[in-house]
Amino acid sequence: LAMMMMPPLLAMTMMLLPLLGTVQAFAPDLCGCIGASAFVDHPTYQDNAGLFCSAWDLSMPVCLEAKVKPTYCKHEWCYVSEHCDSAQPSIYHEGYYYSYKACGFPDTFTHKCSPMAGSLTQARM
């Protein structure tokens, strides 16, 4: 009865309000792991690197050989859509983007090991 007394637009809005929470359930997960096909026969990374969250860099020489391992060695990451808010472009695989945040870890790699930082040898393969 109360709905009938309201202006039609307000009544419609009040009826749709509970459904707004379900809209996000149908939105694509821009930061979900999507993997990459670039690592088939890669000497260091497994073929499925970036497909799901894992500490993929543990097998990298800098993480294996360093006395004091960089913090990113133990941090999990995966490949994500370029539209993910935390996506960082891969230096060696054009068109691929990685994210630590998507896996619940801080990105201690990007600013330390980017070309701007002068550490290309440690940059994401």
C-alpha cells in the first residue's frame, strides 16, 4: 500500500535496491588470474607460470643464489587482465600483465626491479 502512494520512479528504485548487490556477482573479475602461454619451454619458469597465485620467482637465479633473498621471491603473483587496477606490464612478454595484489601480496618487485631502477636482470621474465 505504501508503494502505491510513492511516485513511480521512487517506488521502482526501492524495489530494485536489494538487487544492486547481485550486479557485482556478474561483473568480470579483472584481477583474476588468467595465466600465460609464453613460458612453454622457458628455462626457468614452469609452463603454467602465472596461471594461478604462486611464488613463481623462487626458481629464478636471483632467488636461488642470493644470500639475502629479495622479499618478492616469496610473494605470490599471477598474470591478470591489463585492466586490473594493480596490473604491471611484463618487460619480457609484451601484452602480459602481472599482479601481486591479486594474490594478496604487496608488490615489492616492480619499483625495485624495473628498467627505471636499473635492474633489468632481475625483472619479471
